[in-house]
Amino acid sequence: MDTFSDINSESAYIYQKPIKEPFFNKSSLNKFFVVGIALVALSGVGYTTVQLRTTQNVVSQASTQPAQLIVSASKSTVLVGEELTVSILINTNDRPITGAQLYFSYPDEYFEAVEVTNGSFLPDVLAPGTAAAGTGFITIGVAESLAPTGSGVLATIRLKAKKISSKPVEIRTNNEKTKILTSERVAIGVISTSARITIAR
């Protein structure tokens, strides 16, 4: 029990009133302190989890980002009987790569394949280049310690014009089959631009 005294100038009247235990007593303060620490700790775990998930998403997106291929011809117009050199170039989007399995197509009605060779970007030939009946492929690579980034020539195709074309014909990569291997041993797809060639008399 606690006592509250109301004193006037003439007499003192004592009024006794039970007072509840303060809300923030020692026991409740201890409980509040423990709960507060737990909430802060859980908040930190949640924040760390969000950071981790965000980082994983960024890595995942980077891993699946396709490489860019450009099919570039030495000439836009050739004569019947002339040879044409077509290069397949790559932009890795700053990802180190260690291998490439390239598939490409050309109009067999208008061109005869002469030779398929690797470029300087991935110097090791893992499967020799071949081409027939309008399709071809080559598999190339490099040691992981030498994995290049940036842009360069993956492969070169020599074609011989067979007949006149009434409109430009297309030489392209087969993006569904073509795969690029990164230094993280992740196979990524490609997007590409094709070359268009006119065959004249």
C-alpha cells in the first residue's frame, strides 16, 4: 500500500489508496529488453535473407543472359562462281567463356560450303567444322585459365556461289542448337543477327 496525502492549511486528511505496481518495473523491463533484442535479431536475419535472395537473383539473371552472335559476310554481293567468307562473331557481355558449339545454316540452292574453321577467340578445335546440304557446325574451346571476354571471331565459313539469286539470301546461326559455355560451366543461349547476300551474274 502507498499513501497519498492531501494537506490543507488547517488540518491534514490522510487518504489511503491502493496504487498498482508500475508498468515498467524491473521484471517487465527485463522482458521488454529481451523481446526487443529478439526482434532486432530477427529483423537482421530477414534483411540478410532479402539481401541473399537479391544477390542470388542477380547472379541467376547474369548466368542466363544470352551471348550475342553476329554473322558478318566479307561482301554483300558476289558473282556466280566466286567465294565468300562469312565470320561468326561473338559479344560475351563481359562473361568469360570456355567453349562454343556453333550451328549455322545457308541456302544450299545458292551456296556450296568449301570450308569451316575456328577463329582466334576460342583457338582449340574440339570437333572439326563440317557443312553439307545447307547446315554446318563446329565445336571450339579454350582452357578455363585463358577464358576470354568481350568480342571476337568464333568461326569462319567459306562459301562458293552457285547460281543467281533474285533477292538477298540469308546465312544465319541456329540459335536453338547453338550453345556457349561460360567459365562457371553454365551453358547459355544466344541471340544473333544474320548476313544477307545477293548473287549476281
